[in-house]
Amino acid sequence: MFDVRRMTKGRPAGVVLAATTAMTWGGLFVVSAGVLPELDVVHMTLVRYLFSALLTAALLLAVEGRRAFRTDGRGLLLFVLGSIGYAGYNVAALSMIGPLPAQSVSVLVATMPLVATAVSWAAGGGRPRPVLGAAALLALLGVATVLGRGAPLAVLDGAVGLPAVVVLFGVLSWVVFTRGANRFPDWSPLRYTALTQFGGVVTLMLVTVVAEAAGWVETPRLSTYLHHWPALLYMTVPASVYAVLAWNSATRRLGPPTTSLFITLVPVTALTVTALGGVPVTAGQLVGVALVLAALVAGVLGGTRRPATTPSAPAPRPEEVPKKKVPEEVPATASGGVG
């Protein structure tokens, strides 16, 4: 039977998983741009993770069986982590597209590697290697250069105030969710992904009820969902079921700070998709892409601290080696064997 734990075997596999996740989410930004005018962020996120949770649960049942649904007494922690990750990040970040320019939101999300490094350090993960911090800054500059069409400072226009704080809260929420997997080292990434999604969906339902009661959003018609079903299918299967599972699997191999570097591939992927659609790309944007790729290479190659090797004890001298005691001969039984 397929073993999901194999997805986390080897550092190269972690790089592939993180990169494909970021590219999938880059496509998500392009796809959601055509949905958001008719379907608000709250309902879009709810339907996305509702079906994702069902599919991921079915996958967990098929791969690991019913025993994998036990929370081992940590149900509340799973609920909180799922609420912080799925509801906190998505609602906080995506809902600020409007109060902030979309490119400003993307740049703020691209601070995730810096936030992850700082949180890891504050949580006692050890002082980060300088190359990892430098890679995070270089990647952030690359993203700003891509979005600013060669003028990185242009994306800072309007990226201040309370909306920016809300986006950064969403970024911090996803970092906390990502690090939360460290509390379940004996669990597969599939199990952690599936059981945290239940909490995220419940919280998203509560947020939706409150938002509708307060008049912040309107209940969409069924025809709206049916009209956008191809986009919602993409959001559910590749961008949620696969992407979140792959992200958690990559984190197991690379660690949260290094994995978070790959989030900077999201705007690069979005740029690639729009370019394939006929939108011209400037030379400045290509420079930004090169900066992001250089940062990823530097971060992956030098961002993980190798475990310290402990000196081995000196080999005992020949006279110190204890002699093996030769066992006495045991008489055979009637059956010819040893009893």
C-alpha cells in the first residue's frame, strides 16, 4: 500500500514538495482573481477547505485506517492549530486584497521566511545561520522587484496601516500552524493535515455565520458556485489537498524557515502564468525572478544547520577488552534439540 511517510524521505524530496506547493499556490492566485468579484473570500475559503477536509479524511482512512483519526488527547491543540492556519491565514491575508493593492499583499506574504526564522529563534530553535536570513531578505527583494515591474520600492505604496498588520497576522498564523507539526513527530504529514483541517473548517463556519449576521458578506447563490466549479475544483484538489499535504511533508524534511522560503515562488509562478497568457514581462521582472531563484538555492544549500558530531570514545586497549565467557555445554534433550 502507498505509504505517505515516503513523501518525507530525503531532503531532495522536500525541495520538490515545497517547490510544487508554491507553484500550485501561484496558480491559485490567478484562478481566484476570476472568482473573487462574485464570491467573497469567506465563502470561497469555506467551500475550498470543506471539500478538502472530506477528501483528505478519505485519503487518511484509505492509507492509515480508522486508528489514525484518534487525537491521542490533543484534540484541542489540533483544533487551535487548524483554526490558526486555515482560517487565520486565508481570511486575514486574502480579505485585505482591496484595502491594500494585491501586489502589496503579496510582498507582505513574502515576509514569511523572515517571520518563520524569527519565530524559530524565539522558540528556542537556535540562532539561525546568517545565510538563511540573507536568503530571506534577497527573496523578499526579488518578489518586490517582480511585483514592482523592476521598481521594488513601488510596491510599498499603501502597504502600511492596519490592513498591513492584518496580513502580517495571517503570515504569523501560517508560520505557527507550520511549526505545530513539530509537536506531532510520530504522526505522518497526512494525519496532521487531515485532523487539523477539521478544526479549520469548524472555525471557518463560525466566521461565515458571524460575517453573514453582521452584513459583511451575503450568502452566495448556488448558481454562483456552479458557475465557478472549475476554479473551485482547482482550489480544492491541487491547491488544498495536495498543496497543504506537500507543504507539511516538506517542512518535515527542510524545517519551517527553509520551507517558508519557497513561498516567494508564488508571485513568480503567477507571473509565469500571466506571461503565458500574453501579458508582457519586463526585464526588471526577470531580474526579480533571478533574485528569488538565487535566494532559494542559497537557502536550501546553506539554511539547515548540520547536527554537531560528538567525539567518539577512544577504543579500549587490548588488555581492557573483557574476555567473553564461554558457556558451558548444555546436554541435549530427547528430541535432539535444546530445551
